[in-house]
Amino acid sequence: MNYENIKLEKGMYSVPGKSFIQVLEDLDSTENYIGTSLEKLDAYQR
């Protein structure tokens, strides 16, 4: 399993038209975790 390390930045909270979780999902999609124990978690929870 290859986990993404994402550096959280203040600007991620103010991307126009996207929530913080949507920005994280763009960087580390839940689709990458299908079939794993992390499948039911969103990018923020991971």
C-alpha cells in the first residue's frame, strides 16, 4: 500500500468553490483505497 503524505496549508481552506475535504480528495482520491481498510474513510480522515 502506498500512502500519500500531504502537507496541509492554510490556503487549502479558501479554494473557491471547494471545501477543504474536496481539496484533499483532489490530492489523495478515495478511489486509490478501494479494497483496503481505508476505503470507507475520506481524505481528511485518512
